[in-house]
Amino acid sequence: MGMSQQTIRWNNFHRESLAIGAGHTRKLERVLKMNSVILKTAIRFLLPLLMLSSVFLFLRGHNEPGGGFVGGLAASGAIALYAMTHSASAARKVIRIPPRAMIGAGLLMSLGSGVVPMAFGHPFLTGTWTTTHISGLGELHLGTPLLFDLGVYCVVTGVTLVFVISLLEE
Amino acid sequence: MIQQVAVILPIVLPLATMAILLLVWKSMAAQKFIGVIGSILLLLSAALLIWLVDREDILVLQMGSWPAPFGITLVADRLSSIMVMLAGLMVCAVTVYSLATVDDRRVQFGFHPLVQLLLMGVCGAFLTGDLFNLYVWFEVMLIASFVLLTLGSERGQLEGAIKYVTLNLISSAVFLAAIGVIYAATGTLNMADLALKLRSFPDEDVVSVLAMLFLIAFGTKAAVFPLFFWLPASYHTPPAAVSAIFAGLLTKVGVYSLIRAFTLLFATDLVFTHNLLLLIAGLTMVTGVLGAMAQSEIRRILSFHIVSQIGYMLMGLALFTTLALAGSIFYIIHHIVVKTNLFLIGGIAERRFGNGRLPEIGGLYRSTPVLATLFFLSAMSLAGIPPLSGFFAKLMLIRGGLEAESYTIVFAALLVSLLTLYSMTKIWAEAFWKPTPEQAIVDDAASDRIRNNRLCLFGPTALLASITVGIGVMAGPLMNASIATAEQLLDANVYIEAVMPRHRLTESDAAFEVPNAESILSDGEFVDVRDSKLDSAPPSIYGPPHQ
């Protein structure tokens, strides 16, 4: 029931977004803010789950389909849903870090993954690995590809959130 | 080690600067400060690169330790390092100039990060040795330029941007299609490897088609004769700082790519490709300068002159002798400095009157003699008056043309020079010499701002003007450097040897056979050149150290 209502709302959104004009802005705002109680309640439980799944996708990407890009998209999708059901400012509070800073930090991380091997005398972007032992987890291989992917994760999340939040705030 | 760092720095520094600028998005002072510091660091890294390249001829960096032709290779030869140096110099001048001219709203919307992104694309394009990677750098540069062009969303800007974006997207599509075809034909995108394989490619028609596709793709970016319409339509619309950096660098990336493609990749069928280039060069010169004569707004005139001068740069490439190609390189060096400076000076003049339409302005010689001197130096250099830089650039090209006995293009070049002088005299007479017209609205507040920001406005323009004079004074050493660069470009084997050192350039190796179904199916003895190299390479670099 709730889902079908959402579908109708989205259809309306598409129809109305075709005719955005000065007078339509308020209507667009109403459509963008989903006032479904079901979704609003559910998102509190869904947000951590979706974030966990995005982390899962991110880590899985090392050897199987997944990775920073799709993980970042999943994370930004979760936060976008929160922003639509609550408000853009509430979403800003949830993520704590400003999305633009997320882009910058992500770029620096990916850049770092290229620069770190140079410190060991390898060319730019050469994969460099280290092994650590963590009690409970066992042996852990950490390398620059993971850092690169983390950077991608942050950049994708940041960029998508800048889009979504600035659209909602307009 | 220092060599590898030097090659990657011109890409890493703008990226790092941009990332840091994103972190300090809110603070205007930090944006401006870090933007300038990043540009200065880029200039220093470019100086390091040019020094190292001068010592060691060609620097090669195999990214991620993947050997060519499998990974992405960065190559800094003489031409690349000169171009990176010029890019660093221009971005320094323009960011300092932008402190006084780009309004706060544009800085708030990310002017400085975008400039750094643009520079990353430009430097990447100059340094890459991989065709697809070149496409990626082009896109990075274009995306940044799209936003810089429309930043501020004024009516004229959006109108210019539509033409700019449309034509550049079409050229990108052609570029991508050409990359697809060349990959299907040869199985490689590494430029050195491509150069080898195209030399002995069995089907000459395919090579010609590829050459034409790349000519269209790069030609659009370089604004050559039938494909230049996006340039005069858009370059006068954004703030002066933006159009100055566009004028200095963007088309020159196209010219650089043309030089790279038609010296390294498509240098086999010279009669066809380079005669066509010569025709295009002549037409570009003439149409550009004629277009400029019909204009009466400073930056529009200057925009058409960019087109006209792209013709000179192509002329040397088309003649394909050492002297002519060296002339092209000298011309690029001279042009980037002078053209950027003219746009910066035009920007100051426009600020004073609120617009740059020649009938509505005047009297600048009286009110700002310093500006008039700077303009005079740059304009005369553009027209090619001795002893300024343009004279020596044109001298080399024309001597190259005479030696190659292409008298038509020499005549065209001389005629266009004369017409350039006419255009420059027109700006001089209208904007500087004639008394301020009565209907001119002198923006007093703007004049005060100009006076208060003297250092930011006149510092960069004076620096660039002194470089123009300096090029004229130091013409000898610079000519030698240009000739060394041209010699290096004309000897493609040096480049190939540097990128793929294990490849011995013997006759048998250079003969490349296209794999066809028969040879593989019949006996299975077909050995790809790449396979044999796989065996001889140390195994460790082919597998990741961690499973």
C-alpha cells in the first residue's frame, strides 16, 4: 500500500518535473519531501542496515563485484532517502561531515594511495601491501588499492550528496 | 627516483590543491591563498621537470609498475616539459590576476578548485603517453572548462557555453570513436607501441582514415579552419581571468595533440596528411585574421586572432622540417605568453569602462600609460615586430617555409602578419590613442578598484610582458631549445625506445603482422609481439603481490 503510494508520488514527480516553472516550485517541494509515515519510521532502521550493506559492497569489491563506487552509491542512496523523508538539514546532521569535505578527503585518500608507494621507491600507484595481526580477526592484508577504493567511496558519496542536498534545499 | 616524482608532480599538485580547496570551501581567504600557492608550486615543479628533461632527454614513468604497452605510461619529452612549464607560468599569472578581478560570488562557487582541475587536465594531456589516457585528460579539462565558462550564469556566458559545449562534445565523440577504431586495428593504445604498429600497418587506407578522425577530433579542440566556430562565440563571455587561461592553454592542448599525433603516429603518408595540414594551416590563418578585422570588441578581436595564430603553429607541423617544426614550437611559446597577456590587459581596459566595445571606450593612453605600454609591447609582439618574441617565431617559420619551397604558405603568413598588425593598431588607436568618447561611461568605482589592486592586476601583466621582451632578447638559446625539441619529435625512435626499452628496433621486430583468423586457426604458431615480451619480463610485476 505504502509502496504503491510512493510509486504514484514518483510518477507525479516525473510528470511535474517536466513542467518546472516559477509556480511549480512549491509543488515540486511537496513532491520531493515524502511525507509517508511508514517510510519515515522505517528509514530509522533501514539507514544503519543500508550503510552496513554499503560497507559490505565496498569490502567485497576487492575480489568480487562491488567496490568503492557502488558502495558509495549505496551509502548516498541511504542518506538521500533519509534526507527526503526528514529534511536536508537533518541529513546534514546525520552525516556530520559536509559533503564537499567528503569529496576533498576522498580525493586526498586516492591520491595518497598513489603517493605512498613512491615513498618506498616504487612508481606512482604501484600496489603496496602490509600485513598486520589483529587479535580476533587474524591476519589482515592492508594495501594501497583499499585506500584508493576508500577514496572513491568518499568521492562518490560526497558528490551524490552535494547533488541531492542542494536540490532539496532549493 | 627524482625523475619519477618530477613527471607525476604536475598532475599530483593541482589535484592535491583542488582537494584541499574543497576542504576549506567556506573560507574565501583560504580559497584565494591556497589557489595561488598551488599555482606557484605547479610552476616550481614544472621548472624541475624542464631541468631534468634538459639533462636526460626523455623521462618515462610506468604507472603502477605496469610496463608499456600494458599500463599507462607518462612521458615527459622536451615538448611536454615546455608545455607544462608554460601552463605553470600562465596559471600563476592568472590566479594572481583573478584575486582582483574575479568576484566573490564566483570564488564562492569554486573558481579556484576549478582552475586547478583545469590545470590537472591540461598537464595530464601534455604528459601522457597513452591515447585513451589523453582522452580522459581532455575530458577532465573540458568538464572544468564547461563550469568555468558558465560560472556566474550571465546571459552571454550561457549562450557562448551552448556552442562551446556542443562542438566540444562532438569532437570528444569523434576522438573516442577514433580510439575505438585504432584499438580494433592495432590492439594497443600506448602511443609508442602504436607508432611502431602503424608504421608497418598493412592497410594504408585504414591509417589514413584514422589520421583524418584524429585530425577532426584534435582540430576541433585546436580551433582549426572549418571547426573553429565555438571559439569566437564563447571566449569573450566569461571573466577576463577565465578567458585568458582558456586563450593561453586550451587550444594549445589541441595543437600539442596534433603535433604529437602527426609526428609520432601518422608520419608515414606525408604527401597526404601533411599537405592537407598545410592547406588547413593557410586557411586557418587567413579566415581567423579576416574574422578579427570585422570585429569591434577587444576580446572578440583577440579571440579571432587565436584562430589565426593556430594556423602558424600548424604551418610548421605541416612543413615537417626541423626548422619549421622548431618554428612552430617557438611560436607556441611566444603565443601562449602574449595571448594570455593581451586578454589580461583587455580585461583591465574592460573593467574601466564596463565593456570592451571599441567605439565606446578610449583615452587609456592618457589615463593609464602603464597599461598602454604593456599592451603596446604585447600587441607588437603578436604582430611580429622585431625585437619582440613574435618576430623570431615568424622568422623561423618563414625561413622554414622558404627552405621547403612552399611559397604560397609563406606569402599567406606574411600577409596575415600585416593584417594582424592592422588589427592591433585598430585596438591601439581606438582604445588607447583616441580621446575618451563623450558617451563613454567611466566607471569611477572600478577605476579606484584598479588603482587599489595595482599589484594583482599589473604584476602578472608586467611579468608576462617582460617575458615577451625576454624571449626576444634570449632568442638564440630559445631557438636552440626549439630546434632540439623539433629534432627529438622528428626522431620517433627515441621516444619509442624510451617508453619500451626492451624493444629492439630491428627490421624484423618493426614488421608488424595483423593477427588474422587464418594464421591463428591454421597452425596456432602465430606469436603476438606482446607475448614474447611477456615471457622475458620479470614475473613479479605481472601478478599482484597479494592473492
